[in-house]
Amino acid sequence: MTEYDRSDPIDVAVGSRIRVRRQALKISQSALADALDLSFQQIQKYERGANRVSASMLVKIARKLECSAAALLGETEAHAGDAEFLKLLSSPGAVDLLSAFNRIDDPATRAAVISVARGLAQTNSRCRAG
């Protein structure tokens, strides 16, 4: 059983939105923690959904991340797959990879990057299994 299985899916989704927004602004966990007078470990726990974010802390975090608390709560209607998508985006390096990929204009180069990534993932899966 993983940590995501033990945490409430809403807390995980809120934490993922915090992480994605923080990474988009290129703010480190330590910098956000300092601004909120918290430890960076507490930010980690919020982002993983291991600790629930109180309403007052959510508002403070939203202010530091220059967004609304409602945005961190997922103010738009949830769509199938949103939680999984946010979980993927919260992986270390995912936002950086997506940002770099988005700057590639050539369709053939984009296809090559996807092919390389899939190949690396397959190799990694085989290494773990064997």
C-alpha cells in the first residue's frame, strides 16, 4: 500500500496542485516554507497529501503562489483522470520536462523525444522486474 492509497484523494489532489503551481513559479519547497514560516518537510507532506492543508494555510499558500485558494481546491468541475494527471505532474522533473517539450516546434523532434522517453521507461520497467 502506497502513501497515496492511505491519503484522502482530495488531499492528494490539493497537494498536487500546490506542487505544480510552485514548480511553475520556480519556487523551491524551502523558499515556500520560509515564506509561510513552516519547515520544508511540512510542504513536502502537504504536496504528497500526507498532511491535510487547513483552510487558513490554504489561503496563505495560495497568496504566496499568486493564485486563488479555489484554484488549489480544483474550482473547475473534475474530469475523469484529473487526479492521475496531477499525480503525474507532481513527479520530480515532470513540469520541467513538459515545459521543455512545449518549446520544441518540430513535430518529428517531438515524436523522437516521446519515443526516447517510452524506450527509457520500458528499459526501466524491465530492470525493476528482472
